[in-house]
Amino acid sequence: MSKPLAAIVGRPNVGKSTLVNRLGATRQAIVDMTAGVTRDRNYVETDWRGREFVLVDTGGLEPGGQEPMIQAIKAQALAAIEEADIILFVVDGKSGLTAADEEVAEILRKTSKPLLLIVNKVDNPANEAAIIPFYGLGLGDPVPVSASHGLMTGDLLDMVVERLPETPPEDADTEQVKIAIVGRPNAGKSSVFNRIIGAERAVVSEIPGTTRDAIDTMVAVGNSQYRFVDTAGLRRIAKLSGNLEYYGTLRAIKALEDAAVAMLVVDCSVGVTDQDQRIAGLAEEKHCALIILLNKWDLVDEEEAEAVEYAVAHKLNFVEYAIVLKTSAQTGVGIKRAIAAIDQVHQSFNRRLATSAVNKFLVGLRTQHVPTRKGKALKLKYMTQLKERPPTFLIFVNDPQIVDNAYKRFFDKKFRGAFDLTGTPVNYFFRKGD
């Protein structure tokens, strides 16, 4: 059973993300003085007094705005309200009641869900008179807080958990697979994300860099739960414009650190770029199982398709263990295969091999391509698995210095040929010993 959701809504720049960070004891939500920083729904898991729940940070509601981006952000906020168990309506105690607050309140009056009216930026308890104008919204007693200083936030959390619905404990057998969707800006990550989960969860736009935060959603299939994280587009740090893109990139890196599976979305209409190489390298560095989606495959002709396949084989050969799929987020081609690939690479990622099996492999390898160094031949003695996630092995040899990179590649190719480890990196440590 999923955890209760508390949606934090309000007009732009009232301190919603600061409140999320305070209540969730995290810095996951991007905070900036620029209005409208939070565009998508951003989920932050937290707990208070033994009750676990999820805070949903949303983009600022501008009911009167007609621009496409404002309308998309509004749709995301309304979706958060729709799925929430409790709504935290945040207003600004310093700027006072505004027409935009009244418009947001009008939207919230249509819901029957529990609601708390939170007056933020009441940094001094002596200034509680600032809450008086907000009684006029007719949404109950305003709760004064200071998200930046932490004043009254403990009392607010008490009020939140008192209003949360009771939930039965989760099945202990339920497994959660974390998948980070990464790629260059405008490669189609959000469109792929929406196709996979079957709902408009991410703001999709032709503007590169639309997704600034890493956002995520849970999808349950049988006894498994999949947590998909749609990240901000990754680009080189030197090319980032301002703190927003910088911290968004760090958030994507953090998503890879937490993920078991990375889905690298490549824009086939552009081809495989140096940045795609860097992102694949980052996924390898974070030891993620890897699926490469050649997105927008429907937009390339036969000659362009051959060029993309050639580039994948040569530019991404260092992650040749990855599953490569031809997909189109627009038409849905290849998306079902992508979902099946998640299970396949995750199974490889968690693979535990019997010691007897890996040593039988080692015996068979002893007579194949025996490297030497200074006249000394390599002797493979014993092999054991240290851990999974990803599979990691310790191999005892007579002299580890004989094992160069060429032999490591040979060893990996033979090992993968003997065992089904598709899609996952495999780590090998060669040590001297018996």
C-alpha cells in the first residue's frame, strides 16, 4: 500500500519548496528567489512521530496565466491535488493576501479533502497578526510558520499526521526497483517517462531543460514496485546557466547513485553525442544496470539509422553490456520491451552465482589466453562472489600485476558468455593469494 500524500500548493514564490525541505528534513527541492522554479511534482518521503508519508512539492499556481508552460505547470499542480490525501495551501505572510491567493483558494474549495492553510514567512511570533487577513479565505484557521527558520513547523507536522488516513502495512515481499531516466536535455526523457507509466506525470515541452528537478512516481506490477525518476537533462557543468541547472544536474547524479537501473534516452534525430558518452560513463561509474533507448527512431531514415547504430557500437562500446532498444515515445514503439528489459537487467543486477559454478568457469579459462609479465605466466587460483547489486567478484591469482586492461576485457567477455549477466556492470578484483 502506498504512503499517504500531502500536496503543497500555492501561488509562485510563497516558499513551498523551502517548506518541503524543512518538513522533509532534506534539500531535495530546489530553492531559488526566481518565481516558478518548481515546475513538476516532486516527491519527498518523510516521517513524523512514526507516521510515514510523502510530501508533494508543486509548481506555483497562476490561475489566470494563459502561456503554455503556465498551463502545464497548473495541470501538474491540479494532478497533485487530485491524488493527495491532504492539501497544504501555502500563502505569504509578508506580502499579505493577494488576488492570486483568492483564485487558488477558489480552486481548493471544490475539494473535500483535508486542508491546512499555512501562512509562511511569519519569522517573528510577535507578527502573528499577519495571519488575520487570511481568515477571509474561509478555509479554516490559518497556521503561522517560518519555513526558513523552522518556527511552528513541528506543530504543523503534528496537524498533518493527525489528518492522514490510516494505511495498512506494506507487504514485506514487495520489491521496489529504482529506475533513473537520464539523458541530454530535450532527448525525450519526459515523453518516455509518461509512456512508461501511462500517465501525464511530467511536464513535456519542446524547450530544452524543462524538467529541472528529479521527479518520480511509483508503478506497481504484481508483487513488484517500480520507482521511476525522471531527471533534469544532464549537460556539462561548464555549460550550465545559473544555479538552477547546476543543482538540477546534481540531483540527476544523486538519482543515479540511488538507482538500480539507468535508462539512457538518446535522441536518434541528433545522434549519439559526446554528452551521451559522458552520461553513460556516469551511469557506469555509479554501478547502475543500463538500458539505452534510441528514442525518436521513427524520425530517422535508413541511412541515419545505420549511422546511429554505428555510433552506439563505437562511442558506447565501454557499456556494451547494456540492452539497446529502438523506441518512439510518440508512437509507443518499443516501450513494452523497455519495461520487460527493466526486469531482465534488474535480475542480472541482483544475480548471485554459486562458488562452485564460478570456479568451474575459472578452471576452464586457465588454458585460454594466458598472459605473461616479465616471463611470469598468470595463474588463476580461486574465485568467489563478494556481493551483488552489481555482481562483484574476487579472483585470487599468483600476481595481480600481470592482469592488464586487455585481459580484464577478455575475462569479462568470457565470464558474460558463461553466465547471463545482460544489462549489468560486473566488478572484478584480482588479488594475490591462494
